Amino acid sequence: MQSGLIIVWVWAIGALLVGLVAAAVGVCFMIKAHKYSVMQEKIVKLVEKRTREKYNAIATLPPKEFGDFLATMFAKMLEVKSASQVSDADPKADELLYTEATGALIDFLGPETVAAIDYYYGINYIYRWTKSSYALLHKRGITPKIIAKEIQYETAAKNMI
């Protein structure tokens, strides 16, 4: 009878040890699974961000169409901001018009589109493009006419291209 009890105790202790080992392996597995899940979520978010940037409809336009789009939108922003924010009597109207229109264009495009454009064309492309386009309009004598509200956006857009 005692030998039977010893065998039962040995089996019980053995089963307990096997159970503890299995529980420890299970806990380790759960910790690894949680870390893997967190890592996968980060990867998915990164892929989504890159996809939004890479496949952005505006940023992926062919260069000619992209330039036409920017010219039209910037010209519209110039006209709107000239009407709402700039007075032709203001001595700094030229600078104010440029900064307001550039800010409005950036707001219109949104952060995801600006990031996608930066991905394709380089950092701060919109700022560089608006600066050179505005300088071209100024050289051609269009900006005073925009400030005086004498022309519409179509004329300005044609002079940027």
C-alpha cells in the first residue's frame, strides 16, 4: 500500500511539474505573441502611411498635369486671398498676398498630400514652387493686378505655366 502511495505522489509531483512547465511555456508564448502583435500593428500603420504617400492621387499626377493643377489652385488661392485678406492700399500687400495664398494652398492640399508631394518632389516642394511661381507672376506684372482685383485666377494660372 505504501509503495502505491509513493507511486501516486511521484505521479502527482511529476504532473504538477509538467503543468508548471506548460504554464511557463504558455506565458512566454503569450508575451511573444503580444510583442509580435504590437510589432505587426506598427508595420501596418507604416505601410498605410507609405501607401497614402506613394499612391496619393494628386502627387502621382504626371508632371505636366501636376504643374497645371498647382498653377490653377495657387491662382485661385491668390484671387480668394486678394479679395478677403489684402488691400491694394497696404504697402506690404504683395508679401501678405504671397504668404496668405501659400498657406491657403498648403491647407487645401492637406498634410497627407503635402507629405506625398515631398516624397516625390523633395522636401518643401510646395514652398519652393509657390515662391518661384509668385516671382514669375511678379516679374510679369500680374501680382499688382491680382491685388487690385483686376484679373481672375484663369489669367494668373496661364502666366504661371
